[in-house]
Amino acid sequence: MQAINRAINGLNPIAAFIIGSMAHGEFVMGMSDIDLVVIVSGEPPFRARIIGSQLGDVEIVIFTLDEFCKYHMDNNMMLESLRTGIPIIGDPKELIKQCK
């Protein structure tokens, strides 16, 4: 969790999800990376970033809340976040409510 906290530090996320192999229970130390989808309220300082950690690389992709609300039914990363992602900040149902 330390690597994830470091990766999202300063972003003030509304929501954050672990997706990919770690969310599916298929994480392999030394081979897998940690994939994060982060939702923020305003314009993010960056859109994607990779941070190295002892567990492996942490790959972060950031969307604004407006983008999430417009595209969550069409974007594969957003859909994966909602369907099989592990929420580490926020609640997926509450996130969807913010879009209405």
C-alpha cells in the first residue's frame, strides 16, 4: 500500500481503483505491475505516470470527474475499474451518483 500511497500523493483523488493483474489475483512479483485508475475533480498535474517500487512499477492513469462521467460506459479502463477494480479510495456507486 505504501507504493500506491506514494503514487497518488498530491492528487487529491475522488476515487482510485486497482485494476489489472493485482485486482484479478494474478499479480506475479517481479513480472507484474500495479495498475491504478485515479479520478480527480480538476485538471490533473499529469495524465499518466509510472513510479518504481519494490513490488514493481506502479502505473497510474488519471481521469477528471467530467471525463469519467462522459465516457465511463465507453472506456475500457473505466469499465474495468467499476466492474472488477478494487476501490482504494471512494465508492464506485457514489462515483456514478456524482455523474447524474
